Amino acid sequence: MKMRVFGHCGFAGALLLALTGCGNYTITFELDDVINGYTGADIPNEPLPVDIVVMTKDETERYPEIVEGRMGADEWFHARTDELTKISGISPDHIFALRDGGPAPQRDRRVRETLLSPRNGGPRTVQIKIKHPQAGSSKAALVIYAGFKDETGRGYRKTPPIVIQPPPAGKKEIVIDVSKRSWAKRAVR
């Protein structure tokens, strides 16, 4: 899913955006009772890792397959675990991770643990606050990956990312609905 908003902003507009908190986002995840179920049964205890990637103009030019949605979650999360990864040109400071484990500043910024089904004790709503260094730039992007399990329960599905390009300037809330096997961007407000 892409949101494209085009416009031109002069020096005065850029100054106004800088003063109003350019690129400050609250990403709200609204969770169904069961998320990340990979079989017909409602298996509520599968955690859902999520990566929120704030991509600069240089990063989007280097990795068009990400902003075009051609790199699915299966490939993204596999690349994140490789030592010599093909996504190593993305700054670890630009990857906000909802994952288990401790800090790993060489690979990302861990902002909280994985999402968990409310039926298994996880919260119904999770909010993450992030900043984008190039909000409003037509070449920059905000890309969000979710690690939904595949049918075997051992790998990830080829779920396309949610892509917002350009990332809107100012303070915005991005609402994402998360269900058993999929997700969708509901609003940017």
C-alpha cells in the first residue's frame, strides 16, 4: 500500500515544518483477538515481530525493491539475520524493531517486544513513537514489515510491507489493523 502526496515547499514552508515537529509519528497497532495464526486453529501465542524502517532518499535509491514492495517479509527478516546482508546499507538507527531479545545497536533500535495476541495476554492497542529524518521528502519512505508465520510455522510469509512514500511532514498518527494472517493501514491522520 502506498500513499503518494506531492507538493513543493520553499524555505519558509521548510522552516515552518521544522518548527512544528517534522516527521514525528505515532504508529498505532490495533490487534484482533488472535494475530499471526498460521493454521486453521486459533493459535494465540505466536509473537509477531515488526520492523519500522525510516528510509532516507539515499536508502530508497539503493533499495528500490523495498519501497516498491517487491521485498516481502520473508526475505526482509531473513536478510536481517545474515552477517553479510544485502540490506546492510540501511542504517541500524533507521530500523525500529518490535522484537524479543536485548539491545543490538549494530542491527537496529529495539523499541519493545514483539506483538502478542490479546487472547494470550497481549494488549489490544500498541503505540510506538518514532521520528523520520527526511519527512516530507518525496524520495524518502516509511516502510513497515510484519513477520507473519508461513503455513509450516517455521518461516515467514511473503507479506508485502506497508509503504508510505513520501512520509508525511508534521505530527501524524498511522493506524494499522493487525489480524490473524494479515494487516492493513487504516489511516494516516
